[in-house]
Amino acid sequence: MIRWLQRFLGIERTPTPPAPKEPPSSTYKPIPPIESQGFAKPHFRFFPGCYEAEWHGHNVFSKSSETCDVCGKRDIWRYNGTIYWTLPEETIVCAQCIFEERLAALVPEDQQADNSEARLHAYSLHDTEVDEFDWRDPLAVEVRSRTPGFPIFNPFNWPTSGGVPLAFMGYGDEEKWKAVPEALAAMKEANGGEDIFPCPYLLLFKEVDGPLFKAVIDPD
Ligand SMILES: [Zn+2]
């Protein structure tokens, strides 16, 4: 009867459909898609074989679907080496971020002042220095901050030639050196003129654009 009366008086309203229930906003925020980094493999001239490098079951880099803590992208070549900084060991870093020297972005702000010694020393990928250069020299920074590290027993002086750092090529017990007389000669020279190949306590370096090899003894 009421509906009839409403219709008669012209005040009947068509019932509005109930509004769809909105989910509680805190629970259902859409997750933004994580951009793919595309497994970029930038070339490191002072460590050209870093993606293939594997010693005692440890790879310097491993292909990973994880997300880099620096660039926030997934599908990366994850760096497995030691980073000398104040951040947790499990921090995930990709090859491209090392190459573009972006790791300092994660370092706390008080270590980040521009152009200061603190910024240049915010992190290092090596427990070593290039004694020939001032620590501010761009080549020293490239070795320290933009060249992937490798396992060593002791800090050493990174070898140079003609004012340029040499490239790390591997250890003194690798089969490949049998066919490289320059490498065998460099090991012999580092050992006081006596043959020492094969020996795992030698680090082999080579000119980036030349045939010269140098060996550094890294005793256990
Ligand atoms: Zn990254």
C-alpha cells in the first residue's frame, strides 16, 4: 500500500543498486610490476672474464630473477663477491649498477657528501689499492668501485703498465696458461726466476690492449 501511495504522489524512486563494496584500501593496494633489468652484462675492462669466472664452486656473478637493491629491477646478473661497506652482506647488487657506479646510492647519507673523501671511499669491491695512483684518480676509482672483485688471500698492489691498471685474467693454476708463454714467463719472474706453474697462489694480470702479463704472488 505504501508503494502505491508513493507512486500516486509521484515520489517513488527506482531503487538504486547497492554500490559495490570497496576493498579496504590498506589491504588491496595494487603491486606495481617490477621492471626487468634484462640480464645486462656490461663489459668490465679490468676483469673481462668475470661472468665466466668460477673458483672452488663460487661464481663472481650468477644469473638471477631476484631484484637488485640499487636499481630495483629484476632479471639481473647478481654480484656474489665481497663489497667493503657498512651495508648488510645479503644486499643484492647487479652488474649494471656496479658498471654505472651506482652503489653509493645505498650508502648512508653521512658518508655521501659530494666530492669528499668519504664519498670516494663509500664502498670498495676490493681489499686492495692501486699504489701508483692517488686514490682520487679516476683509474683508481674505476678499479676500486667499478671492477668486480675476486677471492684473494691478502691485500696486494694492483699492477699497472704505462699509467693504466692491468686487467685481472685469473689464477696461476688454470690450464689455459699452458698455451700462453707470456703468462708462464710472468709467473716465473714473480717467483724469482724459477718455474712455479701450476700454482693457485698467483694472480695473473694482462695489459688491456697489449700482450704484457704480470703475476702477483698471493700466499695462503
Ligand atoms: Zn641494479
